Amino acid sequence: MAPYAPFITEMMYDNMKKCMQHQEDSIHFLQIPAAACQLDLQIENTVLYMQRIIEVARRMREQRNLSLKQPLTSLTVVSKSADLLS
């Protein structure tokens, strides 16, 4: 947040400094921490699959001149992989 709201984040850091072990004079002197977790490839693949389904559904709606605001009564997704459908 510091680059976008420097004064507010500096004030927040000054308040948090009281209970922190490693302290810098300013939040702007701190390094951005490395990501602590690794990506779950199964979740990532499932989200990519979902995005493809949404893109195909949008194209089909455009071909039939259906508004995105109008809800569909149903949508059937067919896949060879049972993992993606669960």
C-alpha cells in the first residue's frame, strides 16, 4: 500500500512498530516479502477451465444476441475429465 497511500501506511507502520522485532525507520525502507505459499496447480487448472467455459458461453450468447444481464435457464458442460466437473 505504501506507494499508493504513503502517509496513511507510514502512520500505520509507526503504530505497528511498537510490537515488531525488526524495525526500520520508515515503511519505505522495507523490502517486499517473498511469497510464502506455492501455487496449487489443480486449482489453477480448474480456474483456467472455468474461464474457457465462460468465454465460450459469452461467444454463444453474442451469436444468439442474448444480453449478459439476462440469466440462462441452464448451461450444460461436457468434459472427459471427471475432476474438472466436480
